[in-house]
Amino acid sequence: QVRLVESGGGLVQPGGSLRLSCAASGSVFSTRAMGWYRQAPGKQREFVATITSGGSTNYADSVKGRFTISTDNAKSTVYLQLNSLKPEDTAVYYCNADLVTIVNMLRRIYWGQGTQVTVSS
């Protein structure tokens, strides 16, 4: 199995920035895509951003121009740079990864446990 662990969340003022990280570890795998979702209190989990193994990115309209998704060279860690943060960005941010484990060639979506981002004055 593969384990995803998010980090980098915290409390920031409106207009501030954070950088979230999500590291994948465990079974040897190849990466198809990695991404971020978020869930605010009382709301459904929503898509934020994804990046494919080829480097193509996709963003939710609500974060386009403010957030940037990227990976390391090994494509085992995904980052989310959050700029110009707004109070409505407050949520638990979850990492996900579309991976193929090498030992059994199974493609599966993995989820992290989430990291809290709070934007408040």
C-alpha cells in the first residue's frame, strides 16, 4: 500500500500565503496524477487542483490564478502554493494520488488525512 501525508497547513491572514506538501511513500509505484481537494465545515469535498505525470495542470475556477500545483522530479511529492488567500479558502485540504503499484500493476486512488488551512484576521 501507499501512504500519503500532508503538511504545511496553518493559520494565515487574508492575502497571505501557505505552501502545502503531500509525500507518498510505501510500495514502489508510478504516478499517473496527483492533486488536492478541500472540505469546508458543512460543505462537500471539492476539487482544487490536479497535475498529471506529464505536467498538465487543472484548477478549480475559484483558485485559478492564486494557487499553483507542482511535483518534485520523482513525482512522489505534490505541492500546493496558496497565494492571496481568502477567508473562504478555509478548509481541510486533502491530497490525493492516482498511482499504479509496481508489484501488482494495480491502479488506485489514494487519499491523505488532510491538513487544516485557516484564513482569518
